[in-house]
Amino acid sequence: MYRYDEFDEEFVRERVAQFRGQVARRLDGSLSEDEFKPLRLKNGLYLQLHAYMLRIAVPYGTLSSRQLRQLANIAETYDKGYGHFTTRQNLQFNWPKLKDVPAILDMLADVEMHCIQTSGNCIRNVTADQFAGVAADEVEDPRPTAELIRQWSSLHPEFTWLPRKFKIAVTGAEHDRAAIMVHDVGLKMKRGPDGEPGYEVVVGGGLGRTPMIGKIVRDFIPRDELLAYLEAIMRVYNSEGRRDNKFKARVKILVHETGEEEFRRRVEAEYAQLDGPTINAPEDEVARIAAYFAPPAYETLPDTSETLEAARRADPGLDHFVTQNGFAHKQPGYIALTISLKAIGEVPGDMSAKQMRVFADIAERHSLSELRVTHSQNLVLPYVKKDDVPAVYAALKAAGLATANAGLVTDIIACPGLDYCALATAKSIPIAQEIARTFQDEDRQRNIGPLPIKISGCINACGHHHVGAIGILGLEKAGKENYQITVGGDATENAALGERLGPGIDAEDVPGAIESIVEVYLGERREGEEFIQTVRRAGLEPFKAGFTAYIASRQAATEAAE
């Protein structure tokens, strides 16, 4: 992973000192909340429904054991003993006191972390495939590219006050695990006609109140020209993006209103005028960054582990865990493991300080002290020897971290919703918990198979409900929480937006409605089909009919009870 240099250390410490003074002025009344707001946002500090929330940057989702232990220390010292992992591979503390935030930032700086560019109208934390560098299906490791963009974009003088926030994602594999099609800019690493490394460039994706799938504006840009091309995109957006209406300020609106071809023409014209060599990173700098992501010193191992296979035969729980949460590694004898933060009845994405410490120890002993955060609010151990899996599983199980549901119906993405967020119009967490309880039987989950459910507590779509195979959007209607259900969303290379099945329903009806949708799928599917494949083949009509029948039965039951 990338390491701080002297500049990083000095800059972050200076930022902490500056913010310490700003906090003191807010506390003594020298700064009003309106005056303080842009200062706190530059340091990742939000004012939520009940308290401040501090969002910590985790570049491209990579953490060390040492960093996770420090996050545990912060959680216990300055929060309520836990942290929340987000869909942007970051971590949030939901209960810090304003007076303590400078001390938290100092503790973060001690382990080479910060909160810069986790909020505000700037280029946000760059995200990437959680299996970067270890995936067997990878064209190239996307982390050096993500780090290059991080360095280029950090406090870029021209792009620190954009029309709106700007999100970039990078994937290095044909199968998109970074959701690049629903980002402001998505980059897919590929090879050119002569085998040279480069990228397919997607612009204009995004969710929120106006969800859109991104458009391919360049089939291929060589790697050594990437920063100049990104600069051209950013200049067009910065100069032409809407600033009169924040709901129409994202680059997706500019692409839509301008038209795909005209937007592409403007970017290419801007690109042609730029002095690329002064913007693109020198070759030696690219090589320097890439060296930080060189493969570790793997042991030479047989690909099949008799130790693991014997343990799987003896322990069905371990076998299910490896089957569901294991991920094929490019290095023989190794496996990557997804660690679900979605135990039945728990808050999706939450992790206690005690669990953080246990997990840091596991990563240190068994994953070269490295872990990853996924955009589905889980964690990954990327470097586990297959021989070590039984020991890892035992330690995870003791810590309540061995839930074997990665990608299944109970592995639910949920935003904080009305339990925390000042923008939310409905709760997300209790809905996710109740759905998970409804489907808690492990055999049933495995029979259903992969089924991404995503829940947002408002139209801003922080839970990515638009691209859930089943999406749930919570709104307020006539003073009550009301939930719209969509089906058919997809965040992969086959990106699609879900379509509504019918009118909104009450909170207590949501788990049953999801169950009715699943039952339609089980009745319609053909052998080997996953949920999304059945939806695409059979269409929405069977699901709409099942949903409508369920709502009618609920209404009939209510009328009978009255």
C-alpha cells in the first residue's frame, strides 16, 4: 500500500493545527455555524440528526492492521465503541463531540490517515475493486492508478470548489466490482491494440434523485495520458456544470443536457489544447507509486491445501464459509476472504472496537497486516494462505465475524437512514435487520443464491437502491414512512437501474413484500439462473403480479381485522 512521505506528514499535521483553532473559535462563539460549516466540511465533519459525524478517508479501501487498531482506539475513546464502514470504502464515527475532533484528527495522523476530501464539492475518495492486486481475473492492479489520481486530485487548485461532489472509481478486471458505471468518472483498465496499458473512460453515472448509467466517452486512453484526459473532463465540468441548482449540478446532468456526443466533443477539444506533459505524471513517478503495490513475498505453495480440505469435510460451517465468502486468488495456495459485517440482526457495516482489534490481529497474523473495505460495507482479507483458513475461521467465529452470507439475500447494503442522517426521510437499518431475520435460515439463503438488496432512507440514494437486484427506497408520505420497491438493478458491467413494482408500502409490509418477490423468482427461475438473470429473461410482469397479490392480501387482512 502507499506510504506517507515527508510532505504528507507535514501537510496533514498543519491541517489538524488549523482546524484545532477553527474548532476553538466555533466553541467560543467567534464563528457562527454558517461560518464554521465550510471549514468543518473540508475536514470531513458533518452535522447529523443527533450529533456530529466524522468521515475518515480510506483510499481505495486499503487499511493496515495498525490503522484499524487506531480506529478501535478512537471508537472507544471518543465515540460509542464502534465505527461504520460505508459504500465509498470509508469509515464514519457517528458520535464524536466537536471539542474532541482535533484530537481524533491527530490520532489519525499518527497512523497516516486523515479526513481530507471526504466531503464538500471536490474530488472525493477514489474507490477501487476490493480484490485489487489479488484477483485471478484482473487485467492489471488498479490501486496504483487510484493512488496516482489521489495525489493528482488532492487539493488540486482548480477543482477544490466544483459545482458538486465528484466521485471516481477504478476497476482492473473485466467483471466490474467497483460499480464504475454509476460514478461521475469510471475507469476500466484494459490493453490497447498493441498490448499497451490504458483505460476505458466512463463519465456521467450516478444515483440520487436522477439516477443515470455512465456513458463511454473514450474507448481507450493510454495510461501515460490519463491525468491530462481527466483534467480535460474536470475542466469541462467545472466551467459548464450547473451551479444555480444543486439538484442539477452533477456531471451526469451536464452529460445528459449537453448530449453524449457533444460532451465527448467538448472534452476532446479541451484535451487537445492541454499541455499533456506538464499534467501527466513522469514515468519515474508512476513507477515509484507502482512499486508500493508490488506483489508481496508469497510463499511457493501447492494450490490445493489438504489441511483446508480435511477441515472443510469435518466442519460444515467452515465449508459453507469458504464456499460463500472465499474468492479465487491469482497466487497458488492463497485465497481472499470476504468478512461479512451483516450478521443477522446487526447494523450493516458496523464494527465494534473489540472486533476491530481482533480483526487487526487476524490480518497481522494471516494477511500480511493488510485488509480491504468493500463498497458493499464488508471487509476483505486479501492474502490468506489456504492452510491458515481453518485458524482464521475459528478466530472470526469467536468474534462474531464468520457469517457466511457474502452476496446473499442477507448481505444487505443500507445507509444510516433516519436513525442518524439529517437528510433521511425514513429508516433503513431496522428494515435491513428485519429482512435479514426473515431470511436467516442458511439453507434457504443458499437455495436463493446471489441476491443484492440495497436500501436507502431518502432520495439521495446513499444505499445504492437504484442498482440493487431488489432496491428499497424509504420516503415520507402523509406523516408515515413509505417504501418503494424496485427490481432489476445491477451495479456490475451489465449496469441497470431497477424499476418500480408498484405503489409504496408501509414499513411493516416490506419484509413480506421481499419474500413474495423471492418466491416469484424461485417459481420462475431456470436451472442455474441467479435472480437478476431470471428478471431479465422473464421480465417484470411476474414480479409485479406477485407484489400486487401480496399487497392485496395485506389489505384484505387489515380490513378483516377491523
